[in-house]
Amino acid sequence: MTPARAKAVVVKCKTCGLPFTARVADRKRGWARFCSKSCKAIKQTQRTGYAGPRDDCSSYSPREDWARYAATIHPFSPEAFEP
């Protein structure tokens, strides 16, 4: 006896418009709206305007981040003695 397969439908991606196969159960949950994670990320960036934790890595400076953190801790706490 072969295992039962999940029912599937062909739907269009909400970002690129290409057809892809999605499970009916996922569609009922509100999932399976995009053909790939990259298409979902594009739509999410358009919707929220947020593209990730560091949009511009050129402005990242570990030394400045440490200085900002060190200014918030108490000088006699155990955290103050960690590098």
C-alpha cells in the first residue's frame, strides 16, 4: 500500500507571478503565498521598508558598539570586567 499524498493546487506567486504547487492544508492556514523565501523577503521589504538587521554594513563599527554598551553598565558590576 502506498502512502497517501497531500492534496495540492497550483497557485500564482504574489511577488513574481510564477505558478507553483502548494498543499491545500497550507493554503487554508494562509501560508503558501510565495514560490520561494526570496520572493517572500522582497514582498516583506516592500510592505515594511525593513530589509534586515544591518542595511548598510559600511557604518558598522564593533568599537563604537562596545563603547555604547559599556556606557550603560555600572562600573563595579561583573560585566564591567569582561572584555
